[in-house]
Amino acid sequence: MNDIKQKISTFNIGRDTEILKLKYQRMSENSSRFFRGTCHLYYQDIAENTFLANSPKVWICGDLHLENFGSFTGSDGICYFDINDFDESILAPLLWDVSRIMVSIVVFGRDLKLKEKQIQNLLNQFFDVYITNMKRGKSLILHQNTAHGEIADLLKKVSTRSTNFLLKTKTEKKEKFIIEDEKTYKLPKEFRRSFTDLIQEKLTAHENFNSYQILDVVGRIAGTGSLGLPRYLVLIYSKKEKNTLILDLKTARASSLNQFTNVVQPKWNSEAERICFAQDLLQYHAPNLLESWEIAEINYVVRDYQPSEDKIDWFSIADEPENLKNIISDFAKILAWSQIRACGRNGADNYDIIFQFIENQTNKSNLLNFVNSYSEKVKQDFDEFLM
């Protein structure tokens, strides 16, 4: 086994072996999918990089790349477009998130067959827009009334989807989940029975779900990096409310970034609590349901599975330069807004410290050099993984 395969295998010890095969299969599709599935490699490689480490402390997504942005409905009923994955979230150097998403622009760009000059232009544009919005110091958001272009089209489309849309595509007569290839799977009978009982106890004790009964529970397969960790969809119904909902239960585990930073972290009751805190902080408006549940000594992030969840289809717009530029600019704004939103919170540096740092324009050339150099490392690692 080569070095890269050994590192990946060691990191994924203890995960479901069958779903892990699917994870490796997906990581073999292209270098961007590989990059998405190996967040731990990135931070292992940059742990000693003092240029990145010496940036201000902020709350970061941790696994920021072009696929970790998407649409959802906030508790106010408005459709938003924002960062949407916080499993790896942590208090860490500001440039860790900035550098990772910029590397993903190069890696994704090459998979999209973009010309090298276009990729470099997108990198420069991302950095410049990010810096401009950081200097403004205002925390804004993209939603169905403020977005434009491809993101506006996406939000317009998903805002018309009702819960019935989701139930029609995911269930049979709103009573049982449809088993979808590489998306959902049946659970062993004994486990399903005992697990259902435990979840029902949680629902009965919950002020918002005490009238709901469980109709069905299945395993869920989604994403890349978290594949192999237990995740479930729970179909619940309330006769009193005359309402059917789908809950998403995702296992919470320690951030893989923990071992690579010396930044002192807050104390959490659980890893799920950390993830929920970061999501509620970094998003402008969190989803309607976002909670930490403990079931049989395992912590889960619990949220409502929404019909409005969707992402940008990069391959469909690969030959649309203006669309790509606009989306990359919007992603830079979203990152800046989320970091401004979290300034001074729970150990993060205040805005004045961050402002002083980003005024130093020498950061740009150093960062671009790192990003282009590390993008080559991703290609080498991917090639080694395929051997």
C-alpha cells in the first residue's frame, strides 16, 4: 500500500466497510472529488505552514470547497444560499478556509477543463472580492430577493418546492422511504427496531415533536468526506398536526483539524454541539431545525431534511465564463460575511485585528504561490491514490 492510500485508510478506520468502498469509488472519479474526500490530508500537509498559521483566529468551516455551498430554507421561511457543511468546523487560522477554497478553485477548474489563464483569473477575482468585503466589515447574505444570476435561478427554483415535493420523490404514499441506489439503504431488522424505539423516546420528550410517531427509518448515503459514518433519514407523522416530516440524523465526530492546530478550543458537551454552534454562528440564518441529540451514547446533528436543498451544477456552466465569475465572486462574499459575523465570538479575534491583517497586500502573492503549489500536490496525491 502506497503512502497516500495508507494515510487515507488509517483515517477511515472504523467506518462502514461497504459504504467506504463507495467513498473510495467516488474519490476515484476525479481530483476534485478526491480533494473533497481528503480534508485530513490537506491539514496534515499544511500544519507546519507558518504563513497560513499566523493569520488571525476565526471560526472556519474547515472543509471549505466549491461543493460546500448550497441552498436551504431558514427558520424565517426564506430561501438562502450559504456555506452548508460544518462537520470540520473549528477555531483556527483565517487563511485555512481561504486557502482551501482557493485550492478547490484550481482543482475543480482543471476538472472542468478550464484554461489555466481562466483559473488564475478566477483565483485573483476570488481573493480581491474577499478582501474588499472583509474591509467593508458588513455581514450580508444571499437569499431569494438579493441573489442574481445562477444562484438567483437556483433559489427561485427551490423556493417553489413544497414538503410534498420531497415526500413524493423520497417516499411511497408518505408512509415508507423509497430505497434509492447509492442514496438510501435498509437497516438490519433488529437494529432498526431498537434504533426506532430510541428515536421515538427522543421525539416524545421533545416539545416540538411529542405528537409525532415514526413511520420509517433508513440509512442515508450523501456527500463524500463523511461517507461511512452512520447517517439516517427518519420519516415522522403527527395526526394532531396533520403533518409529515423527514429528519436527517448525521453522526458527529471530532474535527480532523484538531490535531493540526495549537489554537485553544472551547469546551463542548459533544461534537454535535460544536457543529451546531458553528453553523448557527457562520450562517446568516440557520435552518428551522438544528439540534444536537445523543442516542445510545452517540451524538448526532439533527435537522429537517428540506426540499429546498440544492447546489450549483458546475459541469453545466463550465463553458459560461461570466456565470463562473459571478458565482466565484458570490462565494468570496459569503466567506467574508461569515467570518465577519463570527468576529470576537467564543475565542475568535475581533474585527480590528482581522482588518489589520488583510490590509497587508503581500498576503496575496504568498497565498497565490501556495495555492498553485498545493494544487499540484493534490494532483500528485490523486494519481498515487489511483495506483
